[in-house]
Amino acid sequence: MLHVLRSRRRLGCAITKGAETRDRLTHIAAAEGLSLRAYLARLADTLLTPAERAERAEQARAVLNAWNGYALTPAEQDDLDAELDRRLTRATGR
């Protein structure tokens, strides 16, 4: 489990469960010349929340629609999502 501790002065973290995970993240951070805290902060800056992802997807759909009239129905969207999931599963072997 990862706990992020925030205060006005510092951002800290404590990985209290999963020593393998903590050790792996520490090793990856060190290989990049970063502390675990700095590495996790950088990683967090690259990730989106589900709400942020949904917002960006909606913005992309609006741009595509305005640009060339591209507008999927909900059923078409579901079909494409299923196809993407299938391809990702095949590519990653999961």
C-alpha cells in the first residue's frame, strides 16, 4: 500500500506493504538518479484520473466531429473499445 503524506513543506511517501514493490520502485528511481519521492512525483504528473481521461476523450471526440464530422454512436464506441481491449490482451499476453 502506498501512502502519500502531504504537508505545506514537503511531500513524502511510505510504502507500507509490498516490500518487493517498494524495492523495485526504489531501484528504478535510483537508476534514473532520483529519490523514490521524486520518482513518484514525476510519475504522478504523467497519470490522469478516470475523470481527466474521460474529459480528454470527450474533447478529442468534439475536435474530430468539428474537423471531419466523425461521430461514433455509443454502440460503435463499445465495439471499438472491445476491439482495442482484444488487441491489447493479445499484444500483452494477459
